Amino acid sequence: MYPDALDPEKRFDYPLFNEIDKKHRAEQKSLLREGVTQAIAMEDVVNHPMTDRRPLILPVWSANG
């Protein structure tokens, strides 16, 4: 979303998100959904030890429990 904030030493080449910062919010969300769907289909990504397996929508935390 904020390409200027990316580390210039790291290569971020994911064509689905090219110029996402210039797209309307609805299109940004649609592209994210498409990206998640593609990633879920990649076994090497899903089974990688650094993959966070928590749901995308985390439960709301409350200080009152």
C-alpha cells in the first residue's frame, strides 16, 4: 500500500499489487482477496514454517476478558 515505506534493499515483485496505492479502495480489497486465494493454493507457502496460520480476522481483544 505504501511502496515508499518498503526497504529499498528488499525486492518486492508481486505483479498483482503493482501500483495498488493508485487504485480505489474497493479494487485494493479485491486484489488482496485474489492474492490470498492464490497464496492459499501454494503448498510451499502454506507449509512454510514462517507462515502465520492464524485467521486473517483476529478476535477482538478486551482488557475485561
